[in-house]
Amino acid sequence: MVNRPDNPAPPPGGQPDPAAGFAVTEWLSDSGGSSDVVISSRVRLARNLAGHPFVHKATRDEREAVLQTCRDWILSTKISDRIMWVDLHESPAIERNLLVERHLISKQHAKGKPAPTAGTPVAAAEEPRGVAISIPDERLSIMVNEEDHLRVQMIRAGLALDTCLEAASAIDDKIEAGLDYAFSPKFGYLTACPTNVGTGMRMSVMLHLPALKITGDIDKVKRAATDMNLAVRGFFGEGSDAVGDLYQISNQTTLGKPEGAVLTDLQDAIIPEVVQYERVARRNLMSKRRVALEDQVYRALGCLRHARMIGADEAMQLLSLVRLGVVLGLIDEVNAKAASLLWLLVQPAHLQRVVGRELDQEHRRIERATLIRDRLRGT
Amino acid sequence: MKCDRCDNDATVHEVTVRNGVKVEKHLCEACAAGEGIAGASLGELLTKFMTQEAEVGAKPKQVHKPRVAACPGCGFTFDQFRQAGLLGCPACYKAFETLLTPLIERAHEGATQHAGKVPKRIAARAAGREEEAATEAALARAQIRERQERLKVLQRQLDEAVRGEQYELAARLRDQIRKVDITIIPKPKGVQERSEP
Ligand SMILES: [Zn+2]
Ligand SMILES: [Zn+2]
């Protein structure tokens, strides 16, 4: 599609959601396998171009050259029916934050401050970097000049690591047809950080685990995951708290084990076990602590329906309980999709986009409460 | 002086006094890296190694700069890598292989050899089909360039048609552009205008 000034492009997103006046990202669509527990699946491949310094060591000109090369190839090689490219160094902060909240770029990529490196001049904040995103589905995003030259990411709703891996690998092949990757037979795909070397692949699943949180068994899951060399993180990845009872589980090691083996471990063994654990915990709450559970769920709904000011974290936590109530059939006038979508819409950049203007902290709290009340109105 | 554990020169010398007994260690850089980091989480493990922080209950540690040449690809030294936590370029892996290997081994549950996907071009090269792979890539690139050129011309004509208010022509050109099998990025709201490459 050709962009004309009289034909303004839609904001990044899938089908417009008329109620929000805003597009819905697909991975939050509450569909796919085990969607009562699994929110989304994601596969990310780290790749670098042969013969170029890694991003943090590269001069501005070298970064610009890599960006140009990657952008030209990505945009012309028919990687997806429609691709949107965003030059992040030229786009306003709110746009970048929108992409972070939609999990299409990392926080680091939005900020653009590379890790300071000794012997390299401290880089300006706005170093050349970008992202390609498949639209309208937003399943694919390719970050250019993040920590590695290229980071190819596929994200899908529900438990779908296999589909993500297959798609990401196909995109990887298309990119490689035109660009020379840095690769060594011994260490595999060479990455800026040696912790990603090998397959360069990070597989992660975002899980909604409210019942395990209530019963306290979540700590056992975390310990077990750590023992299996898996990382457990929050909604926004590294260093983020598990707000909204959302946890991301991902592989830590990338060398010595083929992609398919990592996939089988996670998708066929580990994740189904966690899912089962959460389901059992939910059933137990229903049979043994029903009134207490109902109390929590209905209080959460009541609070969301009547609050006049609310912060993002509090909203996420209450929405988690509402979603649990919906999935368990305790609440029938709200659907799970609406609850999970609100997880996204209550985030600052989305909220401001929905409202259509910049808001200070206090007004965000007010508008957030209004948006939630509107969307969770009883019938 | 040789390393206590291998045949490399010892560059790290450590003297600890434990319960009144003096313990001396003379290690090479690689073996020293392996000391005192077992059992730490991956994140800790790396930062610890890279910043050379002593472990809890810090022991006096005297570190001599390793005599490892800088990477011929980018000029990065191993010390710089340790400060940055990131390597300078792909060639660093070769240049620092001996020092890196034990670190990589620890970060990846003991693995030091890649298993899994291999880039098609490299697989073809290994199978002696290098030319075939190179030709394919060159062809693909040529095709893309051609389409890009064609598109640029059409776009220019379209701009002129619009400027000249020749709307019928503009509509035809727009159709043609759509037919050229290439995607032009729509400009999302708020993303600044930039010229197409
Ligand atoms: Zn040694
Ligand atoms: Zn180097």
C-alpha cells in the first residue's frame, strides 16, 4: 500500500476496535492453545552482519550503514504482505513507548542508550535504529541496531511456540538470502553478548498465573524454572515485576541445544505442566475457598467499575482477578478478551493514544479510571 | 610462572589466609575466571566475571593485565569486553577464544559447540555449493533493485500527475504502483516523514 498524505496510515495495530477507537494487537486476543492460562508465545532470534562491529562498538556512521542495509533488504524482500518501518531515532517518545507496550520493541530499543563501552565515545541518545513490523497482525517485528544488528521476533496468542519458531526461521532465511550473517561453526550465530551465542534464540511464553499467586505456589514454579535454567520475568521482561500476575518463562542458554529441542522441552513438557498446575490451583480455589475467591473477584470488578482515579499497576492487578473470574465463570457480563485488552490499554502510552492527548500523572489516573469504567460497564 | 591448572602462563596471583594458613594460587586468565563463580545465577555470574568483582567475603586479589592481543577486527581488548559485557565484533570470538570458552561454557550449561540452525549460505559453502548460493543471492538482490527503480520512477510520475491535477493518470499510476510487487511503508501517525531510499 502506498502512503499518501490524504490517506493517513492507521496507528500500529490490527483490526480497529471501535469502542476504543484503537487497534487491537493480536497476541492479546485471548485465542490459541491453553488461552485460559497462556497469554502469548514469542520467539526471538539475534543475528549480526559479518564484517561489521557490533552495535555498541560501532560509530554513528557504521550504525547508519547497517541500518540502511538492513532496512533496504527487509523492505524489499517481501518478508510480509505489509510491513511498517519506524525510524525510532526520529519518532516521538510516545510512539516508541506504544511499541514497547505492544511488545514489539524492547525498552532498551525505545530509549536508544546503548551500554556504555570503554574506549568508545559515549554515543548520543538518538543513534540510528529502527524496527520493521508486519501489519496489521503485528506478529513479526525486526529490531535493527538494538544490542545486535538484527533481532527477529515472532509473537502469537496462546501456546504457539512451534508456529512462532517456524515463522521466525522462515523470515530469518529470507533475511539471510541477502545479508551475510556473522556465524562460526563452533559458536553458531555470533552475538554481541556471549550469553546469546549459538542459536541466538530466546523462546518465551507469557502466562497468567493468578491462582498460583493466591495460593503462594508461584514461588515453587519460580524455583523449579530456575533449576531448569529458565528465566522467569514479569510483563515487561527483564527486571519488571509480575504485575497483573503475568509471568514470562524463557530459555536462558542458547548454545549446544538445537532450536527444536528447546521447543520440545518448553512446549511439550515444561509449559503444559505449569498450565496444569495453575488449573489445579484454580479448581482448588473454586472448591475449597469459593467464597473468599468470589469476594476477591467481585471486589476487583466493583473497584474497577467505580474507581475515579487509578494507577496502571493497580488496574493490572484488579484486571487479573477479573480475568480469573471470567475464566472461572464467576463473572459472565465481561469477556476475557476485554479484560486482557485492558491490560494493554491502561498502559501510559496507550491510554494517551486512546484519549488522544498527552496527560500528566494525575490526569492519566483519571482517564484510566474512566476508560475502564466505560469498558467494564454492566449490561 | 605456569598456571596451577594448565600449561598457560599464570597472570592472576592470589594469596588467601584462611584459618592462619596461607594459600597461594597462580592461575591463567581463563582458569581464574572459573574461580569463585560456581553456583551463582547466570546474570550474577556474568557481571561478576566481567567486572571482576570479588565474591562475597572478598579475598585480596591481585590481577595482572592479560597479555592477549587486541581483536584484529575491531581493536577491542579482553579488558574492554569485560567492562562492557559485550564483544566488539564477530571476530572477537576468534581473537579471545581461549579466554571466552570457559565463560561461554559456564553460561550455557557446559556447552561449547553450537548445535542447531546453520545459515543456508554457510551450509551450501560447506557442501561445495558456494557459487550456487552466491548466485541466488545476487539474483534476488538484482530483482529487488529493479523493482525499487521501477517504483521510484512510478512514484515520481505520480507526484507530477498529482501536482498537475491529472487525476485520471494519477489513479492509473497508483494502480501500477500497487502492482509492482513491493511494499511501501505507510507512515504511522506521529512518525516523521522521511524520504524513501
Ligand atoms: Zn590455566
Ligand atoms: Zn572484535
